[in-house]
Amino acid sequence: MAARPLMEITDAAASRIKMLVDKADGKVFGLRVGVKNGGCAGMSYTVDLAEEALPGETLVEEKGVKVLIDPKAILFLIGARMDFVTTKLSATFTFANPNETASCGCGESVSLTAVAPEILAEFNA
């Protein structure tokens, strides 16, 4: 069985990442994705511009863009789908994540369960 991509990046997310990288005038390598403790459900996703890969980060290259995954977040993001959604009131990266066990009412934080480390071998990492 072929390895699955660690994290899927939708066309909308790839388009937004390309735009952000292009606007950075060559100073940005891609995006860095992670999770941090906080919020009413316990954790929240982080998305930042990345000028270079840091030690231990996992690189996901898909649809012509580069997304770096923080090593502390890798077991929480396996199998997630990163999207970019625009509404009348906001524009943001979103995650459909099979590791989410709950989310808060405002959508700012989630509860995540890490997958077993041996599951990582099933993915392109």
C-alpha cells in the first residue's frame, strides 16, 4: 500500500499560500503549521510565515507550495486537510482534522488526540 500524504492542502489553501509567499518578495519559504495550548477547548492551530525550515520540522510539498509542520504538532496533524475559507466577515485557514475530538462554540480552539507514533509510517513524512 502506498504511503498517504501527511496533510492534504486544498486548492484554495495552496492559492492563498502562493499569494502570501509571492507578496513576501522571496523572503518567505512557505508556511509553518502547528498547535498550541490554549482556548476553551484546550488547543488551537497556529499558522505563520516561515523564512526557513527549522530542525525537526516535517515538510509537506503539495500543489506547488511548502508547508512546514512543527515537530511538536506532527502527531496531532496526521491526516488533516488544510483549507482556506473566505466569508463576508473573515478569511482564514481552516483544518478538517480526524484527530479532533471536540471544538469550542466560537471555532477558535479544539481538543486534539495525538495518533500513535507508529501510525506515522503510513504517511509520507
